Amino acid sequence: MEIKTAIILAAGKGTRLRSVTGDEIPKPLTPLKEQPLIEYSIQALRGAGIQRILIGCGHLLPEFNYLEKKYSEVAIVENPFYDTRASIYTLLMFESLMDKPFYLLEADILYDPTIFERFTPTDDNQNLILTSAPLNLDDNVYFSSKAGRLTKLTKNAEKIVDPEGAMTGIWAFSAGFMKRFTTFCEQINIDYSEDYEVLLAQYSSEQEPINIAHFRELNWCEIDNEDHLEFALTDVLPKIIQ
């Protein structure tokens, strides 16, 4: 299964990193040494052959517009309700734009760009969530599975019997997935207060399998606060730009 398109979720306000970004810089544009965080992801996707990168933006959207000029693959898609609706709304905005296989990524992650050489869906294994061992940081999102199929995601490890690891914020989905997932969300009457990953896990458990692609020692992190940023700069980034 060949993937040529990606979605990046970048509409949130990133309040826990405001001590670094202030009110002028959206979290995905936090400077990391040579460039803004999100550009590491864009470059990794381009290196993996991705030809179309749709970025869902809301908070401080104009700050992202330069990306369309810098990268021909990038298109900015506005979420006008970013201030009142959760990440699931940003994802579902793309239902009419996404009928082919695609990658889905969070905008505030830094990761080994070579992961796309190993994180490769096949015709028999088309929907995937990329996971790793939990990081020695707060805010891990733990997962559980059954026969390789994602069944639950939560930040509270106590809600999962024997958590197996943590999600990374990178996914892959088959053609038509967005339409099927959107229909599911309509059927269960979501109110858009939900985190996208929780609903994807519920969908996987109840409807269409999303399988686990587990790389225990993956070099990556999410950047949600100053501790995460320090970890990114001292542990993750040096291995990427060496």
C-alpha cells in the first residue's frame, strides 16, 4: 500500500509551553536549534515520498502560512472552532479531502525520520498506530491491544491492565478510512470534546482494526512542556542531526 498524503494536526493552543512560546508562536513552530519543530516532520515526510501534506491549523494560523510558500507539498486547512472543540474536530475536517491512504501525525512530536522506512502498511495490514516503550517523561499515552489490535488509549496507566507501551502520535490509514470513521463518530453522537486518539481506539476496538506497529527503542518525544523540550534538545535531536 503506497502512501503519498499526510495530515498533521496543529490547531491546538499549546498552553503548557507558553513559558517558551509566549502568545506569538504556536507550539508546532517552537524553534529547535536549526528550525521550527514542525519542519522536522515535514522534511521527514517529504523524504519518505509524501507529495501532499495537509496541516490543520487554528491557534495563530497566520504564523503557519509561510509553510505553503516554502514547501510545495504543504496546504494549510483552517479549523475555525479550535478554541471550543477538541482535536477530533480537526481530524474530521479532512473527511471530504482524504479518500486515499494517508499518514496522520501530531504537530508537536520530534522523531527519527527514518521510521518511515520501517513503519510501512501493507495490503494485509493497512491501519497502523506507531508505538514505543513509555518515555521517562510525564504525559505518556498508554495503549492496550488484543491480538495485535488497538483496544484502548489513556494517559492513566491505572485504567489499563498491564499497559504495553505508549503511542507516538504517528498513524497510517487505508483508503476510505476517514469516511468510515466519520460515520462511526456520527453514529455515537460525539460532541467534539473528545481527544481524537481516544475515539480512534474505540473505533478500532468496536469496528475496524487498527494494528500495533511497536518499536520499543524508537528515538522520539512529544513536546508539551519545558521538560519535554529539554529532552528533545538533549536526547532526541542530537541523534537526528548527527
